[in-house]
Amino acid sequence: MGVPEAFLTDEAIVKGLGGTITLLRDNSYTEEEILRWLFTADDTLPGTPIDALRGDRGREIKRRAQAMAF
């Protein structure tokens, strides 16, 4: 399996992605569920969580990932 292009910038991995994935994994999300969540459109963002991370809205995405645990 490869790495989705959306996970990378020109220089590195998208800021906040690793922490977001860790939060979701710690709450028993599978790799498939994590990918689905990151790439599913959410009208309240707008866009997808990965788009929000790429757009420097990582704080909101981490907050949502934490809230999903409860």
C-alpha cells in the first residue's frame, strides 16, 4: 500500500497528520476507518479533514478526533 499524496507537502508530511492518526488509533479506529474519516467530506469544515489539515486547521481536526472517542 502506498501513501496518499494528500498526506504530503512539497517538503514533508502534512503538519498535524501524525498526531491525528495517533488519536484515532488510540481510540481503536482501524486504518480503513481512519482513511475513510480523513477523506470524507464534512460540510461543517467545509471539505474533508485532510483538506483542513493541509489548510492549517489542525487544531479543529484534532479536537474533532478527540471528541470522536467519547
